[in-house]
Amino acid sequence: MDAFTAGLVQRIRATESDLTRARETGDEFLVEVEQSELDDLRRLASEHGVQVELGGARV
């Protein structure tokens, strides 16, 4: 796994964790922010051939 892919996978996992935490605390604004970030990261992964599954990335 190259550095770009590893970094992207790490960012996706961290953002998924942050999104879960935001949902658990009921912070609707933060949920929207984290969901947007996750959508952007998944789009970036797709554009670079990194396969992503819900709950993590498959490399």
C-alpha cells in the first residue's frame, strides 16, 4: 500500500469514527460536516481506484 492510499484509508476511518461520535451525541451540525467530509473522501478514493466499503476501506 502506498502512502497516498494508506493516508486516505486512515482519514476515512477517522472520519467514520468522528461521524459515529457526532451521531451518538446528537450534534446534527457536526453530523452534516463529517458526512460531507466522508462523501468527499470516498469520491477521492473512487477517483484513484481505492475501493471503499461502509465501515472502512478495502485496498
